[in-house]
Amino acid sequence: MIYLDNAATSFPKPPQVIQAMTESLRTFGANPGRGGHQLALQAGRTVEKCRQAAAELLGAAGPERVIFTRNCTESLNIAIPGMLNKGDEVICSHGEHNAVMRTLERFVSRGDITVKLLRPDEQGLLSPDVLRRAITPQTALVIVCHASNVTGVIQPVRALGEVCRAFRVPFLVDAAQTAGVLDVSLDSLQADMIAMPGHKGLMGPHGTGLLVLREGIDPEPLILGGTGSASESIRQPDLLPDRYESGTLNLPGIAGLMEGIRFVASHREEIHRYETALNERLRRQLARIPGLRVLGHEEAPRVAITSVVPSGGDSAALADALDATGVAVRGGLHCAPAMHSYLGTLKSGAVRFAPGPYNTEQEIDDTAALVARLMRS
């Protein structure tokens, strides 16, 4: 199987990720932060080592500003509702995932907030000037997807963040497709909150995610309950990270994520260069195939994602045919209907190819040859 679905989750994982998960379950699988015995303390130390590694990678003021979640969706569901009040206005991009759009729609449908959708330029990029003109006194939050999970186009988030900072409007970045590949530290993005999965570019296991918060940004928690601290009080503690981490943490997942973060911290720029080279190699070959539309402006900056639409618009059939020949890709709408509406592919969907660090040039060439053969048949 040629695996080209790394935009959904990275696979395979570095061996040390799997080893760390196994080791945690085999030797110290107690409940971190929920006891004073040796196994619980060792589990707690593992969690804090991962938190420290993430804080260093993401430029957090302290490890307590890094919150563990189950995935990027949960991170966004903490950050968005936790910052909003009735009458607020939210500005977001045209490329947001349903994790953002459905969360906002809940409040819009109740009449609690209004949402402005920013339109991009011909390259699919958002303009800081457009954002500047869109901000009003009612704007309580700006949300931007760092890179589209359909086209791979990278938004100029630092420039957008500088506009938000000038207006003192909180800025939330969805780094689902960029964490572990690009520099997604708070300062580099000029962000106040960054949501990301642990299981994609950070090379961690499923069921892991992170939310990093700038100092002074403390959204209301999503889940309340036991934290192992201030147990005498019926009120949720304000102490971070306990404020956001009720219930038992995913110890094996966090143990694996720590090794994924360490791997990425040592190889991020190398990974980015390699994935980009593979993606551009594939993109060039796919663009030469008759009857295939390659999505996204050719000159726009992008991560390693290429999506195509076959003539006739049956993306599901092409994805299924590739699967039958041993190539794993994703067809459909990729949980990003606003982006597909902008691209005019809401009915057809698209077939998405997403190379990762373990793919080879030969796999890329074989995939392009298979697509060409399928398009001729």
C-alpha cells in the first residue's frame, strides 16, 4: 500500500513513538496526577516532559500554557466558545474546517453571534488589509486556518496576527496541517491561541491534540470535573493546565506524542523540504494528465497537499479505484465545505494526495502513473 493520506493522519509513525506507548502501558500505566505512589508519579513525569517539549516547540510562556486534548477539534471547541459572549462578532477565513464552522453555527443559529467570512485573492490568500477593514468594535475573535486541508495553501498568518494585535482582537490559528512542518510558535504566527492535532505532522498517535495559549488568554473550559487538584472545592480550579484537563489523561498517547515532538523538533525543516519536493513532483505529473483539474493556484505557497477533480466530477470513483490498486488517498469534501464552495467543487468533491516523510519518489511516480492509467480507462 502506498499511503498518501497524511493530511488525515500521519502513517507510519516513528518507531520510538510506538515504543514509548508500549513502554508506558507495560511498566508505569497508572493515572497521572491522581496519586502519590511511584507509578502515578512516573506517569505524571511523562506527561510533564511532553508538555515541556511542546512548550519549547511552540514558544509558550511556560509548559502550563500547553493544554492536552483529544484532537484539534477539541482544541478548537475549547478556544472558540470559551472566548465568546452574546452579541459578539467573529471573523474567519473561507477555508475553515467543520470543527470551526459547525461550532460557530451553533451560536449563529441561536442568534448569539454574527460571523464574517473573509474572501481571498486570486491565489487563495487572505489580505491583511481586507482583515483590517473587516474588524469592528464588536469583533471578539479572528480565526484562520493556517493551511487549507484541500489545497494546501498557506495563509500569511503572521501578517494577519499583527493586524489583530493592533486592534487587540484575540487571534486563533488552526494549525492542523502545519504543526510539525512549519514554525507554528506563538510569536512566529503572532497568535493568541493555536490549536493542533498530535497525530498529523507532530507524528504522535491518534487521540492526541494540543491547545497553546498566550499569557492573558484564558478561555472558559469546555469540560469540568476532577483534576487531582483543589478537590475540596466544587468550583473548577483556575490553575493551568488543570483548568482545561478534567478527567484521566491519555497517558500512552502523550508518551508517544512526546517522542513525536522530539522527532519533529530535530527534523522539522528537513521534513518540510522533503514533503514539499514530493508534493511538487506529484503535482507536476498530475497536471499533465488530460481530464484532471488540479486545485489551488500554482504560485501560492502550500504544504504537501494536492487535490484533483476528474472530468465528470466523480472523485469518489477515482479514490476507490486508487484504493483497489494499492494507493490510499481521500476523496470527498474533507470536512471543508466552505473551501469546496469557493473552489466550485461542492458537488464533485476532490481526491486529495498528501505525501509524508516516509514516502519515496518512486511511490510518487507510481501513483501518478496509476492515475494516468485510470483516467484513460
